[in-house]
Amino acid sequence: MWRAAYYIFYAINRIITLLPLGVLYLFSDFLFLLLYYFPSYRRKIVAENLSKSFPDKSPEEIRHIERAFYRHLSDLFIETLKLPGMSNKELSRRVKLTNPELIGKLYDSGKDLAVVFSHFNNWEWLTTVFQLYTDYKCVGVYKPVKNKIVNKFLNDQRTRNKGGLAPMQMIVRTIVENRKMGIRGIYGFMSDQTPARTLIEYYTDFLNQETPVFLGLEKIASKYDMAVMFIDYRKIRRGSYEITFEVLFESTKDLPQYLITDTHVKRLEKMIMDKPENWIWTHRRWKYKKET
């Protein structure tokens, strides 16, 4: 039944998103009014997250970031719906890579890569276009969305350029299979997801708060001696983004415990502090407190 609903949704969405992105942003402007003013969407959560993350900012500065965030969130929603109607040529024009030579050099060295990205700027555009920039096999480590229609819509876009997906519990098997076939892989890890309480192993300082973080990236990168790369993701203007690769570790074998995790978390923190409105503040990122 849900599959029939999905195809109806997909057909309607394709018709609407035949409109140019510039026109669709008019819908985004209206959506902003709904998300921010009435009925509003998670305003209390956003305000609390911002206030605790930026204790030195005034209430006026917090409100300014909050409004800018909701404008960004509205654009993000429209841009993601537009994905099926965008060609790869348009996507690569809107999401530009500044230093492709770096990823080419790592590919030539034979290294597999663990890539750190987050819910910053339009990550769905990023994951869809990423495979176009490299000869690596790109595999995203993901947590399925509960809504089956939304989950299929997103996964269809993420894999349309022959990228792969693997839930966390399957990623080791995927790495082993790719290595057996001589396939060099980029494995993308969301660095800002919240572990379930029963899976919390480690807390680190992030945005002025003790924050539980996944250790999967660190464990897997260390086990297979992958290079660790961070994606610096910039919003140039509405509908235009720029990505720059940064190598955090060329080799991860025998590094001190938690060094990889603390390093990529701090790098994400810096990117957020530079442009806080472009991160997703509606998540209950700090719902689990460290127990004494």
C-alpha cells in the first residue's frame, strides 16, 4: 500500500518540480512563514539548542540566527524535493568541488577513505552528486527514516549515480566485500547523529555541551587503516554550494583512542560556529545527559 502512495507522491512531486528552482523558492518563502511563525516547527527546541550552544550571544543574536536557520530549513526542504528533476549537470554546477586533485591523489595511493559529513547545508545534494567527482565507490552509512515513503524517496536519489548505502550494522561486511573485489571505497559517516542511550560509549565536548557521539567511524577507520577526510561545505548563495576536502589523518593505524573522534567533532564545531544557521537545530541532539 505504501508503495502505491509513494508513486503517487513521486508523480505529483515531479510535476511540481518541473518549475525552475528560482520559482520554487517562492514556495520556500511561504514555507518559512509556516515553520517560523504559525503554526511553527520546534521553535522551543531550536531556541534552547542555540542558547546552550552559544551562551555568550545576546537574545537578539540568538533570534537572528534562529530566523536565518528557518529560512535555510525552508530552502532545504524545497531543494530536496527538486532533486528528482535535476540533471547531474545542474547538480554539479550547483555543488562545486574546489580541490578534486586531493581525492585523486588518495585514490592513486590505494587508500580507502572514511569521510566525515553532517546535517550541514544541503547534505542530500552532496550525497547525490558525490559519486560524480571520484572513481572511488561511494557508500553512505545511514540510519533508515521511519517513514517508508520518505526513506525510499531519499535512498533513490542517494543511489542514482551508482552510489551505495549500508546501515551501520552492515558496513563492515560491505568493506570486506569491496576489498575482496579490489574496489576502493569512500565510506561516508554522519558525524552529528545521536546514539541510542544503550549504544553510548563516549561523550565529548561539542558546542559547549557534553555530547554523546558514535565511535563507529573511528573504529572502522582504525581497523582498516583508512585515511579520514572532512568535508568543508559552504553555502555561496541560495541554491549554490561549494565543497572542499580536508585530510584529517592520512593513516589511522595505532592512533590514541578517541583522537579521531575528538578531531572530526571539533572540526565540525568550527564549521557550525562560522555559519550556525546552516546546521539542523531542530534535532534533540542533547537529550541524553552523561550519568555520574
